[in-house]
Amino acid sequence: MFTGIVTDLGTVREVQPIGGGHDLRLVIGTSPAFLAAPVPVALGASIACSGVCLTAVQLGGDWFAVDASAETLSKTTLGGWRAGTRVNLERSLRMGDELGGHLVAGHVDGTGEVLSATAENGSVRWRFRAPAALAPFIATKGSIAIDGVSLTVNEVDREVFGVNIIPHTATVTTFGTLQPGARVNLEIDMLARYVARQREFGA
């Protein structure tokens, strides 16, 4: 479980085909502080990588490696990652940690497309197109995780929705280099997911 508050920007160092070329091992460089505090990351720990919960299978002083299955590659942006790709990183939530964003599972529901980024007062309004199947779960003033970043939805028009990014968020996440046309990982608010499931059964 995560909060959608990114604590480090990592960089993909290596992309290694495994599993007969169907899966990938990703080596991601990060800061030693990210791996050390508040307790050292252990093998098998969960790390959110641009919103995707992955398991650390190898560790170094300033890097870790994760494996991504064909299923994960088909549902997320990870299949397009290359050496140099920037990655939002968050360690899993520990009991007693501050819940600064919203509860994020790290289970990506699908990918969206960046449509535009427009300056709006002191922030930037980013607009995205979500898959039609996810659009009903995105509501104005609801929460959404975009590439692992917890954000508030400020507008919705069918499959298109918008969020505002302040300069601090742009500096400490991949929003600082994101461009229109890019694909992003989307995770809808888990509360919306369960409400929809209840309505499906007439609860």
C-alpha cells in the first residue's frame, strides 16, 4: 500500500529481457537515502515505480532491480521504458507513517494519454484522456494516481479529465519532463472501484 507521495526520482539504468523475452528485469538507479531510510530496503520489498507496485529482486548501494511480467507490461507503460527513463519512486506505507495523499494500491488500472499542459495562475493544468472503461470512475474533486502521483481531479468531460500541478510537484516528479502525447499509468480511487462493484449487484 502506498500514498501517492513521491519521495525520489529514479532513472532506468538497464532493461534486461527475461522469461524467454516476454518479461523484463529493470535496473533502476536511485539515491542511497531512498534505499536506506527510515529502514533499509530488503529483498522482496514492494516499491511503487511510476505507480506500479513491483518487488525488489536485487539491491545495490544506489540501485535496485525489479521484474515485470508480460501481464504488467501489457497494462502499464513499463514496456516502453528504456535506459534513461525517469521514474517516480515511493516505498511502501509503514504503520504510523503520515498518509499525505490517498490510499494507493500500486495496481494500475490502465494507461492514459497526455493531451495538454496549460499555465493557469501559479500552476499548470494538465489534461488527460482515460480509457472509456475507466472514465466512469473519475469524478471531479475525487482522487486519482497518475504515474504514482496522488492528485485531485479538477475537471471531467467524458473521457477527458484535468489536474493542476504546482511547481514543487513538477520539480520532484516526472511531471517536470512529461510531454503531450505521452502515456501515463492511471490508478482510480479504490473507493470508486468498490462503490461501482456494489452498484453492479444492486447493493
